Amino acid sequence: MEIIWKPYGDYLKSRIADFMKQHRIKDYTQLVQRSTSEIEWFWDAALKHLNIEWYKPYKKVLEGWLPNARWFIGGTTNIVHNCLDRHIRDGKSDVTAVIWEGDDGSVRSLTYGQLNGLVCRIANALHRQGIKKGDRIAIFMPMSLEMIAAFYAILKIGAVVVPVFSGFGAGALKTRLQDSEAKILFTADGGFRRGKTTPIKPSADEAVKEAPSVKKVVVLKHANLDVDTVKGRDIWFDDFIKNEPEIAKTEEMESEDYSIIIFTSGTTGRPKGTVHTHGGCLAQMVKEVGYAFDVRPGKVFFWFTDIGWMMGPWEFIGVNSFGGTFLIFEGTPDYPQPDRLWKTVARHKVDMLGISPTAIRLLISYGEEWTKNHDLSSLRLLGSTGEPWDEESYMWFFNKIGGGRIPIINISGGTEIVGCHLSPLPITELKPCTLRGPGLGMDVDVFDDDGKPIRGGVGHLVCKKPAPSMTRGFLNDYNRYIETYFTKFGEKIWYHGDWAHIDEDGFWFLHGRSDDTIKVAGKRVGPAEIEAVILEHPFCVEAAAIGVPDKIKGEAIVTFVVTKKDAKRDEKLKEELSKKITASLGKTMAPKEIIFVDALPKTRSAKIVRGAIKRKYLGEPIGDISSVENPTALDSIPTAEKKD
């Protein structure tokens, strides 16, 4: 596979280049080697270079090891001090901190001064409710400026944020409120999507009925909907902060004090609450946004995300720590027309655009003509995460949106580390679909089934050393944490559950989740490999491959395919797709069945839930699908027994 991009010009003068110069690191290989072999040196050097501030400096970088490492011992800080307070102190009150664009195209923004004032008012109101350090407070709100302010206010007073995707139903919210024992819930009357209002408060009301820890519900009047209120419990957002002063003290927090609890989007079992600290979030998020994405004050950073996905808090904290500006978006990328996203990029002169491969495949299906009437020249970097790329979609993003002139910083990690295991840098060459190599300070490797490093073949992605942002267990379920990450290769190796391989030039690639792997006649294949072949066909937009029991082969392949609207879904197309798969992967991998569907079920972070698809197809209980954004897509998945 050939190199498609090489760093040039200002990319060679990026923030990570400055770090390398400061520490006399000659090239990328030495940078990765030193950052992963000397993790205590790296994290200490990086935090100093990134200007993360501490009330009290830490005495020790690392204490203990996997699975229970502790970081920056003795140090005290606060995320809000680094993201807001110091910028006010340094005279940046008039700099834009966040821009909001609504579903209808309306725009609002807050400067650092305005955001800080609103944060302080909310913080003071929370204090009046008796909220103290360590209390959990949930946010169940649409993407809005008030949501950002609530997020920071909770952190400011030393409480713990529990962000929840506002598209969830009552059941999913209830579970998260119960497990976190949240005392206050921030919500809204409703939100906007595709020109319509979407009620949110009714789901909140239903969930709170079975969450006795919640004593107060603060409701933002966002969509001007009529809602029921419970006297003594519910209060409008504006009334909650009425007459509160715009000055409040920021709580001094130990590095290991909890800051955020984010629930993972698994489709089986109860959602897992990952627990993150002030020091860990600052270290990982600021490192990645600063080094991998080279965020710059005065430039607009835009990741198409939600607060319920880790990329939301990652963006807020990472960008604001540098005094930068980020854009939040309430809506969909193809409404009211398929060029909505490109129009938004041009309108705000976005510097960095981050998006999932799944969303790009959706936009590709409308045709490239929708990209041509918008000036995308402001873009300096592209970002992606969520799912493995197929080469065709990756190259479309690279050429049609980036003009073949800017890098795609394709990252992968997870909610469990609120950051990346793998990440390119602005100084690295790129091949199609690559993640280039280890995230800085992340001692990752690829193991075979026996726990030995493997090169040239596909193996298990693991991390051999601790990192500051690794979850401090699972909320209320430490044993499940150990079982999930430290059983396969022992308690000193973090098993992440992704398939990865490193090519002959040292470039890293991902091939999906290992629990989605299909084994046909003894040969193992990842769904992403099959799906990538299908997506090479010009009529195909999305695909999901699963393995089903087969008496002869052990497992057989069944694929579900979303086509373009003008495609003829007939036996001829199925035959063409089957031939493409066998030509690429061998006759053994010929699919047992190809099924056309209108949509594939996905999480908010755009991950296709193959497990739920498989269970529906096999007629098994589907399990918890609260994290699925479009659960009705499962209705079109047939059950195997009913197909004959």
C-alpha cells in the first residue's frame, strides 16, 4: 500500500514538532519509542510542554501498575481551572470559547468571559442545593451552550459529571441515574432534529420515577414545548440560576479525584460506567488535541459528536485547555439538504473537522456534487474515529473533502481511556485507512492468541503499560472490569478487544472488534474485511457481516447491505457482491446469504451493533439496545427461521 500524504510546510512546525525539538528527538520512530518505553518521563514532559497547571505540583508521576495505577500523586488541579479560569486570568475573556449551530441554522456563541459567568452562576446554584465534592450530577440535554456550561459547573465545584445522550429512552437514562446515584439531573423540554421538535422531558420524568437519588430536575426551555412539572422537584434552568453571582470558587481537586463517569455503549449486559479523574482527563485529552490535532487559538475545531459519547468531553476539555474555539452542532449532517455539513464547515471556516466513517459513507451516497459549491479551503486537518475505514470511503474523504492536501488523523481508543491507543500525528506520513502507530505514551502491541507479539498478521490489540486516563475500574463492578480487560493475557496486560495488524513499513491498521470475528472452516476473518469489499461496489453504501452457525464450516457468513436509492436490489447484485468477496478473500469466504436492508442499527458514536444484528437474525434475545440510536433498523433484520 502506497504513501498518500507526506507532511510539509507548517505541519512540520506543529506543536509536536516543537516538543521533539525541545527534547532533541530526531524522528517519529524515536518519539514513539521513547514515549512508550519511558512513560513517566513522557507524561511529565508532555504536561509541562502543554502548560497544564496545578494548584499544587505532583510529587510523583506514577504509583503502582496495571490494573490499578495512580497518577500525578500529591498534585491538585481542576479541569475548569485549565479550561476557563486561567484564560480569564490571562485576559482572554473576549475570545470565543464555543459556537452552537442549531438544526434550523441559527447560531449562538459564548466568549470565555460569558461562558465563565454562566458556569459560575450554575455552580453557585448547585451549592445552594447542598451539592458537595464527589456528588454525581447527570446531564440529559441536547447539544446546547447551556449544556456546556452545566458540564463545566459540575466539575468546578468538585462534583462528578454523568453525561447521557439525550436521544436515549427512559430505560437507558434510568439505569445510568440509578448506577451513578445522581442527585440532580439537568435536562431540557426537548430538542430539534430534521426540522421537528423531539420531546426530552417525558423520558426524564419516567426515568426519575425509578431513580430515588434524584432530588432536583433542572429543565432548560430549549424547544418551547409544554411539559409536565413536579412541584418541589422541577425547576426551569433560568429560575435555577436567577440572581446568582458570576463569581464562584473552583474546587481544588486531587489528581485522582473523579471528574466524569461515562457509560459505555455495549449491547449486552448492563451498561458499564467508566470512571475518570481530573488528572487523567487533562493528561490524555489535552495531549491528543494538542499533539495529534495541533489545535490553535483563533481556529474553529469541529467534531461531529454528542456529550453522551466520549468525543464530546474530549473535545470540550482538549480545545478549551488551549484557549481555542469549538463548534457544537444540534442536528444531522444531511438536513435540510445533503450538503448541510459542508455548508457548516464553510460558514464557520472550520480548521479541523472530525467525523465517523459511517457518517461519511452516508454523505457519499448523495453524490460528490453536494461538496462542490462550498469553500472547504479553511480545513487544515481531518479527524475520524468510531469504526474501521474501507479504502474507498477513506480516499473519498481525503480527496473530495481534504483535496488530497491535508492529513486524516484517524484515531482509535475508547470510552474506557477517554482517548486513543492509536493515532497519527501531523508530522507522520499516511497510507489509506492507517492509524499510523501508537498514541504517544501508550505502550501498545499486537499479540497472537498465545500472548506473543505478532508482525505482518492480524492479532489482538493490547496495552502493556498503564496510562493516566484508563478507567479506575467500572462503577460498582470492579470484578467486571478485571474480567473485561485483564483476563485474556493476565493482570499486567490491558486487552482491548480490537483486531489490529502492523504492516512491513510499521503502519498500524484496525480490523474491528475481536468479538465480532468470524471463523469459517478454521479461517478467521474480521467483518471489516468483508464489508470493505462490499463497499467497493458503486451501489453499496453500508454493510455489516456476521458469522452464523454452520454444520460443515463451523460458521458461515451472512451480510446485510444498504444500497443507494437507485440500486436494483435483485439476485444479479447479490451475485456480483458474492463474486467480489470470493475474488478478494477466497472461495471459503463466499457468503451464505446477502440481505438488503434500508438501514443498519448503530450507536450514537456510529458503531454498527453487529452483535444485536446477529442475535436478531438467530432469533435470540437482543439484549440491551439502549445505546442504539436507531433501534427500528433492527426491525428490518429477518430471523433465519422465518426465511425459508
